[in-house]
Amino acid sequence: MKTFAALDFETANQHRSSVCSIGLVFVENGLVVDKYYELIKPLPNFYSYWNTKVHGLVFSDTEHAQQFSDLWVDISKRIKNMPLVAHNSMFDEGCLKEVLQAYQLPIHQNKFFCTYRKSKSMFPNLPNHKLPTVSKYLGFNLDSHHNALADAEACAHIAMRVF
């Protein structure tokens, strides 16, 4: 697979619809051609201590951000029918489905691929298959883990090696 979009969401709380940031990295013919990052006003709009502890985002970071439904017009034009890749795609695909449902938007039809599951089968001897571990093993330095764009970049670099 040479053309795809790597996707990563961060959430504000336990609800998968509470996406508070999105990172997308667009790969065409095996080259990164574009990147996209936005903060998002989550739905429901509150932050749990545990989620903030993971990614560092708080209410004031997204207080004036756009809602996902407003951003989806641009995002859907960008991703078109491209395959989507995520590290632990069950989470990110679940977030996408739930936030689309929350805003009563049509569910996406893009095919999802998972670099987490693929890395587990390709590199069984790694101590774990977390994003920083796999990206480091494949020569990509993930400096800002749990920043949605940084995670999407790491995922894209993994995907270019394993798919």
C-alpha cells in the first residue's frame, strides 16, 4: 500500500465521541505529501483527569476550537476514499464512527488498516508493540507521543514499512 492517510485521535474523556485533537498524515506513492492537525471541541465537552494526564490537553485548549462536524467537511474532502491507517485502529476507527454518529453525519466507508496488529505479526520478538517501540525499531523517532500529529506521523512511517 503506497497511498493512504494515517490517522490519530486524542479524546477528552471516556466517550469515543469526545475527540479533542486529530492528526492526519497523507502518503502518496510512498511519500508524505501533506499533514493536518486540529484541536477539536469535544462532545461531550469535558476533560477527564486520566485523558489529560495522557495527552496534556485541557478544556481551555479546545474552548474556542471548532466542533468536529464543522471540520469534517474539510477532512472528508482530504481523505476521500483513501485507506486509513492507525496504530490500534479499533480505537481510532471507533472514535471516527462515534463522533460521526454523535453529529448525525454519514458513517465513513474508508477501509482501515492497523499498524499495531501488523507489527505484532511481523515483529513478534519486540518487548511490546506500542507506537514508540515499533516506530523506534523501524528508525523513526517519536518525540511527542500522544500528540495526534506526531502519532499519525509515526504510524505513517510504520505503515510504509509493513504494508
